[in-house]
Amino acid sequence: MFETLTQRLEQIFTNLRRRGKLTEQDVDAVMREVRLALLEADVHYSVVKDFVSRVRERAVGAEVSRALNPAQQVIKIVHEELIKTLGEPQWLNLTGPKPRALMLVGLQGSGKTTAAAKLARLLRSQGERVLLVAADPYRPAAVKQLQTLGEKVGVPVYYEEKVAPPLLCAKAYEHAQKGGYSVIIMDTAGRSQLDDALMAELKAITDKVSPADILLVVDSMIGQEALHVAQGFRQAVNLTGLIMTKMDGDSRGGAAISIRSVTGVPIKFLGTGEGIDALEVYDPSRLASRILGMGDVIGLIEKAQQAYDEKTAREQAEKMMSGRFTLEDFANQLRQVKKLGPLAQILEMLPGQLGQAAKMVDPKDAERQLKMTEAIINSMTREERLNPDILNASRRRRIARGSGTDVQDVNRLIKQFREAQKLFKTFQKTGGRGLPNLFG
């Protein structure tokens, strides 16, 4: 989402690093560029004004003038002030007697039903007994959609036909109490716009159930309109948090930077893709690092921990380092990589020289290559994957036909695989000496 803003800021900071000492005029010139970059990214003007003012005040002060590397100090200040603008992270209110009720509200099309299922999956993975409540009887197929998603994440869905949403939520809460559930998530109805009927229904639900958290689901791609939506809902119900969806989109993304400052409501989660696991706990410091092009190593590690089985990963690593890994192992590695999510998201989380190198890669082309590689390996027999030495010309032609590729593509994959085997054998012998440091 922040690709354009990140590119602009990186260019500004690259020019800044070329200077030795910084004068007040240099700082003013940089702040003008930062201001324009933020406004073009659709960050609210009042937030931009306050942010630039805070950064400038610190950047022309003693902490920069006395620094050994003034440019780095200014970048550090921008990073710290961006974190402050993005707000403090806050977790859900899961204290008090069980079940705790979480109520999701939002306009139609914001991704509310999907967000409810994603949140249910996350809480279930943390040991909570979760019940989803289908409290949107108006949108065609809304109930069916939640039931399908609930089945996918292994969470039951409560619904009764011809029961008004306030009473339905009250009955679901009572059912959860008797059934020993610890959390209920109420997926309420949305509208195409803010209206009195929607707000009256939400108020009636809160009167019946008293939610521990009321989370507004906001489509981050609607720009500054997201601020008006948040303010409209806040006037009707006591919003305690936000879920920003579609953060993997190609919009300018300024709403995510502005919304906490303008509304005072904390962001709690970010929806980062269509996958049922594509929900991140909001972390301002990590988001600030990604916006400034510094990568997000912690986020990448967390993704890997969720996708990889530790024992299997350790066994595969040992095979790779000994040069004993096969195309069967290679296929398993590809399946694990796919679980991490879209390649474009993984690349933008890489730091240092790896991050710079990643910017030279076309994610779409890389995705195509991965799919082609997987298709070729899947067209082999298990014996061929375990022992590529038996891959003669006729076998390679059969594999090419089966995978919809050319024989040259099959030959290229086998060659790359052989080179990888040699590389890891060399790595084992030398202990990694002579290999480049990609993280510097």
C-alpha cells in the first residue's frame, strides 16, 4: 500500500545522506519534500502539519547539530515521530467474565465478514473458544458467507432465521455462556452509507449485549473518506478499535497514518490480503519501518513461524547444508514459501542489501517462475524427484508436456538444482566463508 510513499521518502533520505553537515535551510528543504510526499499519499493535512512541525523542531536542535552523522539522526527522528503519529498499539479487551463479546461494525464492502473470520482464527490459535454470530440478515448470502468461513477456520456460527439482530446477539451470548465459549464475535449488518436505521440497530445490540470491544472495520483504500466513516460511527457507538482492511492494495494509504490522530480511536489489526490468515496485530514501529523502507524482519519471522513446522524445517535445513536434499525437499520448500503469502509482501519486509536487491525483482514474474517450477516438479514421479540422475531425454519431454512447459525449462530447473546442491556442499566445507553478507 505504501509503495509510492516509501519510494518518495527513500529518495529524499538518499539525497540527505549525501550531505555532511546540515544547515537549517537543508532541514527546511527536506521537510518540504516530506510534507509533499505525505500529502500526495493522502495523509490528512492537519496530521502532516503537526508531524512536519515536530520533526523540524527536533531536526534543527542540538541532537542533530552535535551528531556524528546528522543525516542518519534526521531519519531516526522521522522514524520516531512517525511511530508517535501512528499511535500506541492496543490489544483486545479480553478481561472480565466470559464470554467476552466483540462487535464488528462497518459499511458494506469494507471486508467486515472476512475480518470476523480472520479474527476468530487468530483468537482460536491463542487458545480461546470462539463463537461467530451472523447478525447481518439483510445482505444476500452474508450468513452463508460467514458459515463457510467459520467452517474453514474451525469456528461454529450462531444464527436463527427471522430473529432481529439485537435479540439474535442476546440469544447468541446466552448460548455462548451455556456452551463454555470464551469469546463471541458479532458480525453486524453494514449499509452502503451511514444511516439512522443502521446506527439505531447497533445501539440496540450494545444495549442487549454490552460488548467488551466495538471494532470498526474500515476499507483503507477509500482514503480520507475512512476518517469520516470512523467519525460517523463514533458518534453512534463507543468505538474501541479499528481494523484496517485491504492494506495490501495499491492506494496511497494515508488514512492508516491519519486515522488515529484524527479520530483518537486506536488501530488494533491490519488486513494484509485475501487469505484467512492475512490479519496482523497492529504494531506502529514495524509499520513505520516498512513505510520508511527499512523492512520488517520481525514480521517476516512471525510469518515463517506460522507457516513452518519447526521439526520439518530443521530436518530440511540439515539436508540442505549437507547437500543431500532432493527435488522432493525442494517441492516441500516451495509449498512452505507459498504459505508465507504473496511474494510482493515478503520482498518488502526484507532489510538491508536484501531489501535493495528485492526491489529489482518483479514480484509477478517471480510468482510465475515459482508456479512453473512447482508444476515441473509435480509432473515428475516420486522416484524422479528423489533421484534426478534418472531424468533422461524422454522423461524430460514427458515432464515438459505434463507441466505445460518446454524441455528447456525442465533442463534449466535441473541445472539450478544441481548448482544449489554444489553451493550448499561448499558452504558446509567452508563454514560460509567467502559468501556475501546480504543483511548489511
